Amino acid sequence: MVEWTDFERATIQDIFSRIDADIVGPAALSRCLIVYPWTQRYFGSFGNLYNAAAISSNPKVAAHGKVVLSGLQLAVNNMDDIKQTYADLSVLHSEKLHVDPDNFKLLADCLTIVVAAQMGADFNCDVQAAFQKFLAVAVSSLRRQYH
């Protein structure tokens, strides 16, 4: 079980109250698909992913980016039991979708960059540390079925 400080809880809740999931989710997923093109193999049904412009303007990428942020909001709402909250998602990604678990970390890194850019100077070292801890717990919970 993860121990959260009051600062970490407040910081995570503040970040998710400030970000626009309709912008951040699609931007993070687009960045991941562009920077790490091998991650595109899981999105074959999304149509044209041939270049950065096509990925960034793809409505299916945008929609799935919003789904990712909704999933993270679920974790924010259940910070004391993220592993159980993500149990079904872990099984889905492992057993049905066969997603390489390393991709969760890549997407988390891209999300950090997008959130940092949006928050600017407010995304200081202490805020980043809390955000990285939260994402590490979410990634670990998604990877749980793989172990």
C-alpha cells in the first residue's frame, strides 16, 4: 500500500482539477505515438497514423486520450486503492489487448511533459515529485497482471 502525504494528495487533486482532459489526454497520447512510433501497433483500427500531423488530428487518438485521462481521474478518486481500482484494466491490457507494459511508462512520461507545459512555473520540483509518484503507482497497478 502506498502512503500519501497530505501535500501529495492535495497536489494530485489540484493538478487534475486544473487540467483539461479534452486537451491534455489527446496531447499526451499523440506525443507518445509520435515520439515512440512502435506504440502505434496497438491502434491499427485508428486509421491514418502516418505522421505527426495525422496523429495529432486523428479523432480516435483524441477520444482515446480522453479515456486515458478518465482512467487516471478514477485513480485520483481512489488513491488509497489504485491497484484494486485498476485490476480489471490490468487484465484487459494484459490478456486481451496484449499491450507491452513498458508503454504505460512511456505514456506517463509524455503526460508529465504535457502537464508540465500546461502548468508552467507551478509545476515545480515538489509538484513534479508528487505527480511522478502518482503516475508510478498507476503504472505499477496497470502492470500488476503481467507479473
